[in-house]
Amino acid sequence: MELYPLLFSSCRVPGPKHDHIAHHGRARRSPTHITVVRNYQFFQLEVYNSDGSRMTESQIHGQLLRIRSQSWKTDKEPMGILTSEHRHTWGQAYDRLLRDKLNKESVRLIETGLFSLCLDSPVMRISDEKYASRKAAQILHGGGTFSNSGNRWFDKTLQFVVGEDGSWGLLYEPATAEGPPIAELLHHILDYCEKPDPKRAPLVPLPMPKKLYFNIDREIKRDIEHAKRNLDILINDLDVNVFNFKKFGKELPKQHSLSPNSFIQVALQLAYYRVHNEVCPACDIASQRMFKGGRTEYIRSPTNQTLKFIQAFDDPSVSHEAKLQLFREAVDAYTALTHQVLNGHGIDNHLLGLKLQAIEEGLSIPKIFMDTLTASQHTGNSGPDRCLRTQTA
């Protein structure tokens, strides 16, 4: 439960050498505003009345209409693009940006806000078949520098994205928390939308939302242009494909006493092997929330049982009964491995801790960490197309 308060008024802050997470929700005077972004323009919107009560839906709606009326034109410089840069590059640009007092105050208000609300222009609808994929990409990165990417502050923990076409989603920065608290938050929001608690708005005048301004000198202008080029390169190198598998769902493996997550992990290994003729170095992410301060641990998907199954699956000399038995053994082995990791018996965090302790104490790094295989597994260098990541609650 201690993670939920950390989701709000928190932000990842870049540095020249390393980042840190800033939590502002536990300050003596907790923030009472959110940040609204439209057409690359940032606004501070108070969501609490002067008496400390939360604004009603009608009050917030009226304030959003005010923001809409002030932001018809797109700002020339998409400041949010800077947050998409490589962390070291962004850290240096961040220091330059904060030299100016006006910029420093605007950034402070963005970072301390409860969350960000990104009001995007509509996604181009090429076809119904590709629309879901385009919406997912839109939520993730904004579609590029000529679309809505300037409406993001990628360091912000929570960013709710709402498009003019009715599409919406949540983009979150994972340094503060993992998937399960975010999923629970979304469930709560959807439940509230189905059963809202309307309240009569008090008859009090509301202040105008405050637009946040930036002084952009030649150096910052150069940083923005550099970030725009790099972001478009990244977006063009990314494929997002959303599809619905409708033949069966999680109830089928449950009927056969198989874990749905383990079922999918073995299926992913089989699919990858059939395409590339090799096992994928996939890692599933398990939550460590049963431990105080616990975050995540990796479940290494490839197992000997999975290898035996995928090698036998397309072998015509192996009977269907034998294949089914091998599949069950692979799923059960992965389920057992998952339980070990959930109970704190994973290996990655322990090995990483030993490596960092050696570095901190000035000791020679053990040879196991110098091995290329170990190094690639601990730095994620197996590549996005070579390592599948999912999350287990």
C-alpha cells in the first residue's frame, strides 16, 4: 500500500551522472494542482478549492474549457520533447534549462503536480484494423515531433492522455512503481466512471489556470532540435501492433490446472523458436511487494523443460500425448520458478547486489560479472527484439 501515495506528485529528475526520484506528496504543504498540456503548452490547474475540498467534475470541466480556449495555437518550441532524450544528454540540458528563474519555476510546477493530463489532437484513422495499434503508439510516445510528442513530460510518474477522438490511456514512468499498483489505479478509475459520485459545485469564482512559460535561448533551442531528431529516429524504429486473440482466454488453461501466465510464457518461447530457431532470452517480471521496500525481480523464462517441449512440438515422430505431457511439464516448471521468485528466491537482485557492493567497496569485480553472457543479461543488452518482458502480479 505504501506505493500508492508515491504515484502522485512524483517525478524522475535527471542529473549529469545519475537520476533521482522526487516525491512531493509528503511535503508539509502537499501540491494541489495538476499539469495540463495541450498543443505543447503547459498549464497549472488547481483541483482543490480554497477550503480544501476537491473540485467537482463540473468545476474541472469548466477549467479545462478555459485551457482549451487559451491553447488553440501550437507553441513553437515543444519543451516536453527534451524529456525524451538520453538521460545523460537530458541531464546536461536540464541544468542549462534551470539556470533561468522562469524556467526553473515552470519545471518545478510540472514536477510537483499530482499528475499530468495530456490533451492530444486526434490520431489519424487509416483503418479500423490499425486504429488500436496507432492509439497505443500515440499513448506511448505521442506520434512524433509533428504530432503530440510535445505534449509529454516523460519523467512524470503519471500522465493521463486523452485525445480529441475519444481515445485515452495512461503513460507511467516505472522508476517509482511497477505495473500492479498502476493497474489497480486504473481499475479504480474505471469503477468510479461507472458509478460516479456527482456533487453540486460551490458558487465560488475559480482562478484562471496558469500558463507556464519558458525562456528559450540559443542553447535550449539547440537541445530541443537535437531531441526532436533523436525522438523521431526512435519512433521510426519502433513497431507497435495491438491485436486481440479471440480463440480462447485465461479460462482454458485454468480448466486444465495450468497457470495462464506460465501458459503464455511457454507459448511465447515456442513462437520465437519457430521463427528464429533459437530460444529467446526472455525475462518475466515478478513483483516483490510481499516484502517491505520490495520492487521487482526477474523470472528467467527459458528452462530445460521448455526447450524439450519446443524442440518436440514440430517433430512428427513425437506423439500428441507426449507433446501434451512435455507442454504440461514446461508450464509446471515455469510456475514453480515463478513461486520461487515471488518468495524472494530469484537470482538477479542478489547477483546485482554483490556486483554493486564490490564496486562500492573498491574491490575487484568477480569474474562472473565480466562474462559477456552475464553482462548482457544484467544490462538488458540482449536487445528489444531479443528479450520479451512481461509482468507477473
